Amino acid sequence: MLSICFKNFRKVILATYYRPPLRQIRGYMFSALLNNSAHWKSLLIHPVLFQSLEWLQKHATTAEYGDHPLGAPDWYANIHSYQPLAEAECHWENHTRTIDIQYLIAGSEGIRWTEAKELGQPLRYLTDKDRQEFHHCNPPSSLLNMTPGTFAIFMPGEAHCPKIQLGSPSSLRKAVVKIPILLLGKEL
């Protein structure tokens, strides 16, 4: 499975090789199977992205719950579990200074995503978590069907609504890598 918004494919390549300012590369959610690295290795060549995905490949399935530092302040993987919810109970969030790599280890969930500008003004901003939270709404969005082994990368400005139950209720195990955007040499 390789999922990318093809109208933005050229911009993804340019962002990967030419590293334009952050405001020019928003809107490029990327999803693939982690074990199918032939599909993503040539696109995700930045060392921080590559090391994050490599950590997931080597450690995510056996890592203890909690935070695992990855080599720089605020760059870490968090292993956790939860029970997905009915979509009406899930909330939209966006990060302004952090990239999320969400990797599903076990279980299933849906994650909706859209550009943050589609959600209007945030209800609040949690500075310590770099998380904007939004009213529950139903903007134009895409739904990712996350299954074990799937990862998705959300850049700042790519709002996402995780924890959506798909099918019968069951808990899941997940890793989320938090990458400060400044590690990629981007400016806000």
C-alpha cells in the first residue's frame, strides 16, 4: 500500500530534494507499509525521517510503553495503546512545530486528515504538546484505514483525527514518532 496525494507528488519530491520553506510543503500526508521500504526509501531520504522509520522497523513491536528518545531534544517515539472510538467521539488535532509519524503495530483504526485551514480557528493550543485542538466538525477530508504495519506522516498544517473505530471494537497498539520540524532544517 502506498498512498500519496498525486496532485502534490511533484511538490513532495521538490520538498525532499530542495527543502523549501515549511509553508510551501504543507499538505503532503504520506502513508505506506513500513516493511515495504522499496516504496518509500527513495522519497523519504532526510536522515531524521529515515532514522525515525528505521527505529520503528527495529524496535516498535518490542518496545515498552512510554517515550523512547531518538537523539535530539523533543525527538522521540511514544508507544501506547487505546480503544478506538465512534467517529463522532474523535477529535481533530494539528501540530505547528512537530511532524507526526503514526505507526500501527496491532489492531486497526481510521485516521481522517485534511488541511488545518479547513477546520477554522482552534479551540485551544496546548503549548507543551504542540497540539491545536478543534471543535468536532465534518470538513472535507480523507480517511486512512490503518492496519498493522501501516505508517502515516503528518506535517504541520495537516490536521488529523485519529482513534476512529473501524469494524468491531478492539484495542490497538501504536507508535507515534514526534519530530521537531527544526530538525529537518525548516523554518516556521
